[in-house]
Amino acid sequence: MPDDTGQEAVRRDWQRLRDAGLPSQLDHDAPTNAPHVSVVSAPELPDAAIDVAHARLGALLPIRARSTGLLVLGGSRVTIARAVDIDDDVVRRVLAVRVQVPDRQHVGWLPHVTLARRVDRSLVQQVVDVLGHDDLVLTLTELRRWDPEKKFVTTLAQA
């Protein structure tokens, strides 16, 4: 999870999209909705994955990352996200966590920060025009676990 400055920068993107009448992560009004870079998504996280995440990633915090572009993910309805470049050592450590999770939802890891979901593909150019092309430096300072069944966030490590 980014520090306060990074959170504010991503939330500005969310607000710009909303102000333009476009889908935005601000439309997701759950109290736990916050800018973040997911390490792994799965129906269940084994304790071993949590332990490896805490030991291998928590020790690196804070992690500097850079968003250098936008991603368009999906079919007729897409997710718009900021691509995030992260140091190779961090990537290796993330992969060490991911291999502990047999039911992970995605093969490989594509670090990103989601800006909008379920965007009609015909709106993609408008989204790009609203968001622009500026890079964004993020300082990731918190490692969290979101439990979707309990709708609860647990902090595993902080810088």
C-alpha cells in the first residue's frame, strides 16, 4: 500500500475520472477500498504464504516503485490501471510468496494500481485523455491482507 502521498496521487486519478463522468474506483464505496498493489489474489491464503510475505516483503518496506503508463485489461468491459515498475529483487520476493498459494487467480504477476473497473472499451480513449501520461513515483509502506469473506484488513508489516 502506498504512503499518504501516493494514496493522494492515486485518489486524484480516481477523482478526475469521476469528475469526467467516467467509471472510477471511487465508485467502489467499501471502507476498505484503498489504492494498492496486489501481491496475490486467491480464495484462501495459506499461513505459509502470509509468513513468507511478512518475512520476505515486510523486511524491504518502504519500497519505491514507479508508475510509467496505463494498462487496459479485459474484453468489452475493461479495467484501467497504472502499470507499476518494481525492482527485480522485490519481484523475486513476490514470486516466492505466490508459489505458496496453489489457488492463485492469475498466472504470473503484473504489478498495477487499479483506477477503474468495468469500463466500456469505447471509453478507453476518454480515460487516457483524462488521466494523461505523467509518471508517478510511489513509496509502498504497508503490507496488508484483505480477507474478502470477513471483509477485514490485517496489516502484516509497515515501514
